[in-house]
Amino acid sequence: MKLSDPFGRLESRHQLGYENMRDTMQASGITTPEAALEIVDQARKRGMKFLGVGTVVLLLGALVLPKSIPVLLALELFLVVWTVNSTRTGRRYIQRYIDEDLKG
């Protein structure tokens, strides 16, 4: 029993997410480590574009409504944390896919 996940809910959620990603990768024909790493690079680039567009939109909102800057900063922080977390989780899943299914 882990103190950070006493009932195993997070572990089972991550396992289900990994299995869904693995099935999608196999259905898409991603069968080499190089192709899987290309997916990681594409996801990183897409995340950076998403953050850039989101930042521009929030900055425009700050220009239009200067009193809403604290709310917009909170939204920007949420956007950054969510994007970074999603990208890291995807990278972990793909690295696990490479280690377990493609190399072994």
C-alpha cells in the first residue's frame, strides 16, 4: 500500500491510459522506437504551439479587460501546468511502450 495512492486508483488510471495509448499506437502502425520518439517530438511541438496561442489570447484579454489580469494569470498558470503535465504523461507512456513492446 502506497501512502500517495492508498487504494491504487491513480495506478489503475495510468494503466488504463497506457493501454489505450498502446492500442492506438499499434493501430496506427507505430512499430519502431524511432517512430514512437517522433510522436513524442510532435506532441512537444504541439504543446508549445498550444501554449503560445493560449498566451497570446490571454494577453489580448488582458489588454481588453485590464481588471481581469489576476483571473487571466490564474488561467495561464492552469494552462501551463495542464499542458506540461499532459506532455510528460504522454512521454512516460510512449517510453513505456518503447521499453515493453518495441524493445522487449
